[in-house]
Amino acid sequence: METQQLNNGLKMPSLGLGVWQSDNGQEAINAIHWALEAGYRHVDTARIYKNEEAVGEAIATASVPRDQVWLTTKIWNDDIRQGRTTAALEESLGRLKMDYVDLLLLHWPVDGNTRAWQELERALSAGKVRSIGLSNFMADDLEEILQAGDVVPAVNQIEYHPYLVQSEAITACDEHDIVITAWSPLMQGKFLEEPTFAEIGEGYGKTAAQVVLRWCLQNDVIVIPKSVHKKRIVENGELFDFELSEEDMQRIDQLERGQRFGPDPHNFDF
Ligand code: NAD
């Protein structure tokens, strides 16, 4: 499994399984087991996905040891606003039945995020988390965290795919060696409506999904595609045996049109 070097010295697997909208039971457990069998070593959950119990059970019962699986979870907005980040982490660890997570993110930039960041720093010192980072933080929100904190975030998880490249946020992150993770890398399934990916894939014997995910990886972005179907999970994992040419990379670059499939971090109401 390829990895990305983080600014804290740890290596984070470049491919993870996203589990948003996966049921908190056998559905998520099966998906994670299939992913680990297919070579994934990274799972992305969040308190708000309401499936941390299943995620914890899947990792505990997998054939891969816990210390070889990268587990990310996130602090939800209400917990940040209410100043209960530390308590929320303890609750997540309880549901996961784990004594640490590999990466803990603030899920969205909301009031209280600088205090929440300081709580994350304390959790890091206490060994409850191996890395801390952000999600959906644009350049201005990131600047607030950098001003208030002692630890530079290791990761920023943002919406990223060929229709939405977010260059301003990425440039700000690059300046601080903050690695980008792409959420909705498969455009929530809408990649199938863009013929370019399948056309390019034909030249490599690869599917449209594999082309989109490989384009992200070649831009040094970590991907966490979601699926609960074994065939798709396996397909989405077969990314490391081909390389897109510079010409094909540029053809995909040209599709950028600032189109979001999820909420705008500068304008959301939850
Ligand atoms: P995604 O872009 O990964 O798309 C998933 C959908 O694409 C699936 O539901 C399925 O319909 C389709 N699909 C997947 N593999 C396919 C294949 N091989 N062939 C055809 N169709 C396929 O969408 P996502 O779930 O929004 O994002 C991935 C993960 O990112 C989430 O599960 C979650 O972990 C994370 N996420 C984080 C945030 C955040 O705010 N931090 C927001 C959204 C998602």
C-alpha cells in the first residue's frame, strides 16, 4: 500500500474506505473486511456517520492487526460548539472499543474550533490520537487554527475530484506540508456521467472509477472512496499497477468547473 508522508513523521495509507452512509452493522463490517482483504489499510469514519461501533468491531475481528490499519474519525460540529471535544473523543473511543485513533479531525469549521483544536493537541500529547487534522477548512479557517495552535494540522480532508480542485485551500495546505484527503473522490457516483474517464480508462484496461481515483493519487491526494459492494471495493483498490500519462492527467485537469456535490464550507447551516 502506498502512503503519504505526514508532517508529523507518520505515513498515512493513500487509499482508504469511506463509510459514510454505511449501516452500523453487518453492512459496514463486511465492507471493511472486504477492503482489508483487498489490501486497503485505512478506514474513514466520523461520529456523525453513526457507525463507529461497527467500524471498531470490523477492525477488531479482521485478519489484519489493529496497528496496521489507519483509522480516522471526526469530532462533530455540535460537540465543537459546545466545547466538548475531549468528551466526544472519549465517546468515539468507547464506541470503537479502541484506546487510540490514528487521525482525529475537526469535521467542519464552526464556532469554537480554536478551543477544540487545543483539546485535540492535548489528546495528541496524551496518546489518545496519533495525528490531528481538519476537514473542510478553507485557507482563512486554516489560518485561524495555525494562529491559535502549537501543532500544525497533519491533514485537511476536503471535497476534491476532477470537477472541484480547490486550488486556494490546497496552496495554503502545501505551505505547511498539510496532506490533502479527498472526500467524495468519485463525485458521489456522478463520475459515471462524464464520458472522459471511461474513454481514458480504455487505454489502460481500467474502469472510469479507477481513472478518477488514480488522477487524485497522482496529484498527491489521499482517496477514501465509499462502497459497500465487494466488487466495487475491490475495483476501487486496484490503483497501484498503472500510471496515467501527463497528457491524460491534463485532459482530466481541464474538466475542473468548481462544482460541488456536498456543502460549501463557507456557507452551510448544520
Ligand atoms: P464517493 O465519491 O466515494 O462516491 C461513492 C458512491 O459512488 C457510491 O455510493 C456508489 O454509488 C458509487 N461508486 C463507488 N464505487 C463505484 C464503482 N467502482 N463503480 C461505480 N460506482 C461506484 O462519495 P462519498 O461517500 O460522499 O465520499 C467518500 C467518503 O468521504 C465518505 O464515505 C466519507 O468517509 C468521506 N466524506 C467526508 C466528508 C467530510 O465532510 N469530511 C463529506 C463527505 C464524505
